[in-house]
Amino acid sequence: MIPIELLCHELKRMTDDYYKCKNHKIKEQIYSDIKLLSEALFLSDLPFKDNDI
């Protein structure tokens, strides 16, 4: 399992990269990655049930 702190740190770094980026295509990819990482962060905070395995 990935620690939440690591996800938050990476999300902050990617957000900084997004605002600094001038290339539209790269900016779109960064935005897509931010969305995926945000979803991962949300899902990592959900309660875990043993019978879900």
C-alpha cells in the first residue's frame, strides 16, 4: 500500500508542474495524471474490508 503522504507530496509536485508548464499537450497529460492521482488518494482513504479481497 502506498502511504498517503507520498500521494499528497506527488500531487503537490504535479500541480506545481502543471502551472509552470507552457506546452499545452504536456499540460493535458499532467492534468490527466493529477486526476488519476487524486482518485487514488480518495480511494486510499476509503475503509478497507477483509472480504473485498
